[in-house]
Amino acid sequence: MLVNGAVVAGKGASTARGRSADEIEQIRVLLQSRFEDLDREYEEAVAQNTRLRLVEIGDAAGDDQADSGSKTAERDAATSLLRTLLDRRTQAEHALHRLDEGTYGNCEGCSNPIPVERLEVFPSATTCVNCKQVRERRAS
Ligand SMILES: [Zn+2]
């Protein structure tokens, strides 16, 4: 199937095999709204993070040990949320680019279109359910 992979990577290759224009539009809307949601959540998390840091700087003088410990935990949680959101936002962004290039939503295993229902739940999915199961069986 390596030959097939080369064709998919090639410019102008017809990769959206069996996918209708309606379906592509449906996926685009899906990804776009997901991207916007994540973008909004990310901006909120950034603002929250900034607030936590400002509070910390302002309070630093009179802090006792336990207090600054819980603040550190709070800040760590906010930072890790920030990373997660950024990751997801990047994934959605990549997916949109790949959709434009016509390489999005086709299974890496069998190169058939991944069902829209699956992409809806896992927009970053790169294989269909069958190929995923085959891979997992091989891995275990
Ligand atoms: Zn597959």
C-alpha cells in the first residue's frame, strides 16, 4: 500500500475518493466551529492565566507557605489547560488546511474516506475504525 500512499501525497492527486462536496462542506463547517470554540476557550484560558500571575505577584509579599502552594497548583492546572487547548486548536487548524488540500479525512490505512460521524467525534482521526482496530490488535 506504499504506492497508494505516494499517490495520496502527490500534488493534484484525487484523494477525496467517494466523498461528496456536501460532505466536505459539512466537515468544513464542523472543523471551523470547533476551531472557533477552541480559539475562544484558549483566549479565556490565557486571560485566566494572566490573572493568576498578577494575583501571585501582588500577593507574593505576605504569602504563607500553604497559600502559595495552592496557588502554584492552580497556576499549573491553568498552564496545562492552556497547552491542551493550544494542541487541539492546532489540530483543528491542520485539519482545515488538509481539507483544503484534499488530504483530510482519508484513512491512512486503507485510504478510504473516514465516515463523517467518526470525524465529528474525533476531528483529528487519521484512520477509519477498522484500520484503527487492526493497528491496535497488532500493537497488543
Ligand atoms: Zn481504513
